[in-house]
Amino acid sequence: MIFLSILLVSTNLTLMLVGTVGLGLSLSGMYGTTVANAGSVFGEYPLAMGIFVTVTALGSVITPSIIGGVAAYTGIRAGMTVLLVPAVIALVLAVWNCRMYAKR
């Protein structure tokens, strides 16, 4: 969320580059970490892996269209701000997941 925020509010090319590279590096480990975290679910329910892959693929197809639609009416900065919604949801779910594992 920090790198996404830097990318969204910066007007300096260097800060935009830092935000873009940082965001890419931060997101690169998310898929593998998610699969490893849900490994027991995938083992118990084989269909869950198919659903997971389908949902992530749909997200990668639909998200650019949503950003483009918002950007067409309000500008690219507001269009990219749409990414804050799934980022906040992911943060909330990560905190909830940590609390669930802490109770075990």
C-alpha cells in the first residue's frame, strides 16, 4: 500500500519509478505466498485450486478494464486509485488471517 500510495501521489519521475518498482516487487511474491498459505485447503478440496486460479485470472482481465473506464472519465490518476480498493481488502484479510492463526 505504501508503494501504491507513492505512485498515486507523486509528480516526480524518480518517485514514480520508485513506486512502480516497489509495487512490482511487493506484488511478485503475493501469488506464491497465497498458494502456500492455502495449501491445506487445496489439499482437502481440489476444486478450490481451480476456483483460486479462475478468480485470479478474472481479476487480471477485469481490473485493467475498470481502471481504463474510470480513467476515461476522471483521468489516469483517479483510475489508478481504483487499485486502492483491492489493496485495502487484501490488507484487511491479511490482518484477519494473522489473527485466526494466532488463536490456534
